[in-house]
Amino acid sequence: MSLFELSQATPVGPGTLSPAGSIRDSSLAKLVAGYKRTVASRYRAMLPGELDALPAGELWVSPKIDGQLWFLVVEGETHALVSPNGKVLAGPLPVLEEARRFVVPRARGRLVLAGELFAIRKGGRPRCGDLAQALGAGDVPRLGFHAFDLLSGGDADDEGPMPAYRQRLEAMQRLCAGGKRLQAIKTESCSGAERVRQLFAEWVEGGKGEGLVVRTDDFGRIYKIKDAFTIDAAVIGFTERSDEHSQVRSLLLAVMKESGQFQVLGSCGNLGSGEQRRQLYEALAPAATSSTYSYASSSGALFKFVAPKIVVEVKVTDIQVEDSSGQPISRMVLSFDERWTQVAPMPGVSILHPVLERVRDDKEICWRDIRAEQILERAYVDAIEGAAEKVERLKSELLRREVYRKETKGKTAVRKLLLWKTNKERDPDWPAYVVHWTDYSPGRKEPLQRKVRLAPTLEAATAIADGMVADGVKRGWKPA
């Protein structure tokens, strides 16, 4: 059986690009999809000023190329580039012709190399958006691939497996020797923060990469070292501290499209001192408004939406445009006219380690000051500047609602079950049924706790709901 399904491919220069899901071999599809999830869990973002925290021992340092994670797959004479979600680049593309000339004759077993696929740029380092533009225009001579890990297979000198990164790096260098567009990633072995600091100055500040990637020899921990950058965004919601209701716990942020629509950016809970949190609460609480859209914090608390009046500057270490499965991140687009109305989800980003820098009193709620295109300075997001078109959906139907209460030492605890049929099961972004459990205990450190479970059928949703009631309603609880 062929490794790939190429019947839905579209031309890209002399080669072809097949859509997501075009890997036929299930073990290969699982390997490349799982790699990103596994490696993502090992990454630790680090600022240049934190390099003294690097571990002792041998380190492998490479420039971080601004492209996309892809894999070079070679088995026999078959060779192609594949993405984590199963897109396939095949045919006589210049980068794959180098793979045919240099890698194919040397490979042993099913060879899978992880690397960065990027578009070469004259007069500067590659940018993520360049790759999308090159593929869209069929400008394939610009495509390059730098391998940084070996997942399976090997060569005549070492057929694998190779547990140590030194082994994998040396095998990649032998396999890719002679290539120009296709190479093993430039890597230097060193120890100690001082040499890493020098390489950051040479490679990153010198304009050769967007950051550094530092690996330990067992590949157990990977450090991504980049300068932090800032984004100006509107505050559209907030949550309160459970132990201090006059303080903001976290902010919900959004950027603006040229159409005037807002797109959710994410939340920020690193807000500084208690005094600053009180000042934010005093400014935001009077601006509370209603919303047809709900957004929950990581702790399960729902954000209170506010009219967009405040612009803040947040510092982030990185942004991501794909989740750990390689799927594009989707963020809701909203409109505001006295209240918030959801329009439709569109491709967006996830912000990593956001920290509030300051309130921008000099900025206004307008496209010029909080434009969505700020994202393009660090990552490529398709149609980030485009307007969203409202999608009309059927309303959800509440099928079950049960409320229980319990008196303890003069305090009332409440537990509530809700079960909905969404009527949107044909939409891939929606489940068929939703079960929600609320547990409010005023004497607890975190008084309000929530559980949300999704189900594909009424039978499954009912079983989940019955289980929540059985576990949560014991002796002393009475129907409200």
C-alpha cells in the first residue's frame, strides 16, 4: 500500500500539495502527529536574561528558523515532505530533488526526519508568512528544509534506534551531506550559559534566526530562547479574585480587525501588585455589559464582559498558530454595539506567558492602535486582517436542570446540573450535547468549581449527568 493518498493533490510548481489527512499509513500518521504533542510538552520558553538557569553538561544549540514543522519521509524510493496533520508535498520540487539525490541512497529502514520547512528570503532571515506565500504562488525554488531530529530509520553507519541526540545529529549530518536547500540544522555543542549568550548575539541579534533552540543530549528538555515582544490589545472582560472580590484576577484581551470587529487574543493573569489589580477592577467593573459569547478562564470562572474602553500592553514570550495536533488555532470574532455579539471563529493565535506591562492611556480603541496585524510581526495567520461573516446557528435546547442545596453551619452550598442539546452537531466546532456541573461551597478556598463534559449522543450525555449527580448528591443534599 502506498504511504500517501495523492488523488486530491493540487499543483505547486512542478510538484503537488495534498490536503490534511493524506497519509494512508496509520503508523506513520500517528508518529508525525504524536511527535508535535510530545515535543511541545518538553519545550520551555526562556528569555535571554535567564540563560544562567540552563542545566549543566553538554548542550546542543541551533538557530530557530521561522518556518513550520514538517517531516521528510523516505522509504525505498518513496520520499515526500509531510506535515503533522497529514499534508503531503511530493514530486520534483527542488528541495525534494536534493532528498532524492542525497538522502534516499543513504537511508535505511523507514526514515523520518523532523525539521523546519521555510522559504528562503533574500536580504534577511526567513519569516513564517514567507512559506505560505511561496506555496500559494508556486514559488518552490525558495523552499528549504533543515532537519533537527530523527524519529525513525538511519543510515549504513547507524540504523537506529538512537537514544542520544549526538547520535541523531551525526546521522542527520551524514544523510543530508551535499544538500543546499536540504540540510541538517546548524548546531554547535557547548556547555555553560556564556557560550549560549554569545551564540544568541551572533545568530539572533545578527539577524540569522528568530531565536535559539537548546537541547540536552537525551532530548528530555528543550529550551526555546527568544526575545519577548509586546502586543497592544483591548480589555474586553475580567474575572475576580475569589478571596478579594475588589481585585481583578485575569483579563480577557482582543485585537481589532480593520472592519471594526474584535478577535479574542487570550487571557492574562500576570497583572502585578494587588494595588494594580484593585485599580483595574475600579476601572472595569462600571463598564460591565452583556455578551452572547462566553469565555472561561483556566480555572473555570466565566469572564465578565465589559465595554471596550481600556488598552493594555502585554509582553509575551511567544505566540502559536497551531495546537499540539498541528491544527490551526481558532479564536472567536466579536462585534460590539452596547453589548458583545459573537460573529464566527477565525484562525487566530495562542499567546504564551503574557505579562501586563502597562495600561496604555495614550492608545484608543481603534484599528490603528490595536490592529490584529500586530500578530504578523511574529507569525503568519491566514486572513488575520479579514472580516468574519456571521454564521446563523440553531439555538441550544435545555433538556435537564437540577439544583440541590445543603445547609452547613449557617452557610448554603449549592450544586447544579445542566444538560443541553446544542442542535449544532453538524458543525465540527460543536458537540452534540453538553453537560455542566456547578459546585458552590462558600467555606472552601475556591468556592466555585465547574465541570463541563461533552457527549456525542443523548445516551452518553445522560450517563455522564447521572454519574455527576450520583457522585455529588449524597446525604444532606436536598432539591432546591
